Amino acid sequence: MSKKISRRAFLKMFGGGAAVTAASLTGCVSKDKDGDNEQTRLVEPPKGKMTYRVNPKTGEKVSLLGYGMMRLPTIDGKASGRESTAAIDQERVNRLVDYAIEHGVNYFDTSPAYCQGLSERSTGIALKRHPRNSYYVATKLSNFNEETWSRAASMEMYHNSMKELQVDYIDYYLLHGIGMGGMDALQGRYIDNGMLDYLVEERKAGRIRNLGFSYHGEIEVFDYLLSQHDKYQWDFVQIELNYLDWSYADEINDRNTDASYLYAELQKRNIPAVIMEPLLGGRLSNIPQYLVKALKQRDPERSAASWAFRYAGTPKGVLTVLSGMTYMEHLKDNLLSYCPLKPLTQKEMRYLDTEMAKEIVGLETIPCNDCKYCMPCPYGVDIPGIFVHYNKCKNEGTLPRNVGDENYWKLRRQYLIGLDRSVPKLRQADHCIGCGQCEPHCPQRIRIPIELQRIDEYVEAIRQNKL
């Protein structure tokens, strides 16, 4: 077991500036305390109705809804949660975890990098109050920065996870974000330093119960690791799967891979899939109203988010579907989707991943999930804030298009005021210098400087009324 490290030293392990840091993966958000009062008016999900999937290796029954501990509530941080320095509201985390467990959730996913390096500690505090055999905890070797590629630094991160989580074994352990940085990063992070071989030995010793990886980035890395399945015997793999990415991931961004391919490759080898981004960072719960109405016509009782969750949970090879649930209303709505799951029919699946997906792709929004992996920008640009505001207006059909349009001046005013309220002027797209240091860290592989330049030119055209 490695020696105890200070929080300052721990955060330093992730590097600074443009490197992926603990702060860059924060995801933590805040909300006023009155928000929880709203929960009492929501429909209460039933207890004892959770749908479970069986891990084929261990026979463990895993809840179909997994709790992603990436966007935990904070006490008094910024409302948007971007780069918040506020402390995590542990009492609210405890209440959320307690409620989840009461309703059958038993899979909790965290990382040393989430919530400015505090997610594992907060998760450990919340779960320690429950019997160890009542939950499965998943965490990751998040050694993104080259400073942490050494065997010593990676080992320290691994052992520190157990200490923060207050456990002597980890149920599901992942190589975090393989594919980001390509084969060179895979070699440096896990192969050359002997860490992958070490983790395999840790699994043999029982300190890791299930070993897998999460995938973003270069498809050759995904294919390579699956080609080594006979050697490493992957117990699970975490992939992005939703009805938009099923067939349109490579159309949204030609550097992405369709979920249908990823899922099929896992099915060939009987490897369970853990699903991330069922809502694409909330984009599939905030679709245009005309699409919401189309879904309501099919089932008036289901939310847009529920359709997306049922889509992600229906395939038989899915072990659990992760959701970063900051507020109780998110948790309750997702529980209603899986307590129990009413699987989608093939007709409903094809309606979502063909007709609905085609409509959403046609909106030409920026595929940002607001994960903040690109942050902090060394020049202060609020990259996800800019993209989120643009996408919101694009989805709502409120982007000003032409000076000659009847509603142009109204929409112009709304867009510019909304932008200034969402993103301080000193952090808007015109402050991007195109250094590109953010781009390698984007799981969606967005060409961030190009998109920021495009939005900057658009905003300037609005300000000068030259559309």
C-alpha cells in the first residue's frame, strides 16, 4: 500500500494547464436547497421492482441502473457547476445514495479524476454506511497525464482509490478512456509500465473482481484490446451507446465509431457492456418540442429521457446503464424507467435510432456532452458553456438566421443576452487562440478550435447584423 498523499500532491498527479486534470473532469454542479423540495411532488418509483442483469462470469445480479458519481451536488458552487471550487454536499450525496440503494441500485461508478478528485472519497463515505455486500463499486486507473504514466505513479493512484473508497477490493476496475491518444497512449499508460499485467495479477488475488476498460477515441485501440481477449479475459467493457450513436456517431463526427459496431464486437465475445452516455450528456432529454410531442403520442407517460434510457437498457448484452444523477428528480425518473424495465420492441428501437436520430442529426448541433474533459482552457475559454448555449438555441429553433426575418431582432437580442448570462464575456469564443490543447482530451473528438472559431464568426455576424 502506498503512503498517504496530500490533496495538493494528488491533484498534481493529473498535471496542469492543458493536460487532463482533476479539475477538468469535475462535472460537479450545485443547486439551491429549495430544489430538493420539488421532489415530493414527483411520482415515487416502486421499491423491489428494479430490473437486474446477471454477470455471466460471477453470477452477480447487477442493477440495470448504475449510479455515475461524476456530477455530485455541491454546497454553494456556481449554478452551472463549471470549474466549481465548492465542497461536495455530502449530506445530499448520502441521501441520493440511500434512496438509490433502497430502490435496488447496487452499481456505483466513480474515478480518481471526477469532481476535482473528490468523487471517490465522497462515494466511499456514502457507501461505507451500507453493508459491503449490498453494492458494487467501479473505479478507474485515470492516469491521463504523462506524469502519471510511470509504474510508481499509476500504482499510487490504484492503491489510493481503495483508500478513498474505504474498501479492500474493487468490484469493477477499468482502464480509463482507452483510445484517447491512440496506441501510443495505450502503450505508455498500461503496457510499457507493466500496469495491465499487474492489474491482471490483482484480479487473480481477488483485490479486483472484474477487470475491463472504457472506450473513447481511436478504434484501432478498441480492436486491439479485444483481439487480446484470450490473454486478458476482459470481464466487461464500457462503451457509449444511445439511439443517436447507434448508427449516426460517424456522421456526427467522422472520427467516432457507431455504437452498433462496438456492441456487436462485444457480443461476439460474450463480454458484458456497461453503458455510458445514454442521454449524451443530457442532449437526448432536451430534444426539440416537436420531437418530444412525437414521443408523447406514442406514450404520454414517458419522458424523452425515459425513451433514451429504455433504448440503452433493452439490448440483452447490457449489464448496467450509467447515469450521473445530481438531483433527486433525475434519480426518480431513471428509476421509473428501470423499476421494472419495459423493454422496447424492435419497431420502437428502429423508430428511435432511425427516424428520431435522423431528425436530431439534421439539427447539426455540436456533439458536446458537457463532460468538461476539455477544461480548464489555459486561456480561460468556457468551451462547454459556449457549446451548450449554442446547442440549446439550435434545438429550440431560436438561432437568428437572417436580418430580413420577421423575428430576427427578437432572436438576436435573446441569443446575445443569453450568451452573456451563460458565459462571461472574457470566456467567450473570441478569446480562443486556436492552440488546440483541448482537442486531444475530448471523448467526442470534436474539432474544438474549429467549432469555437465558427461560433465566434457567427456571434460577430449577429453583433454587426451581417447575417
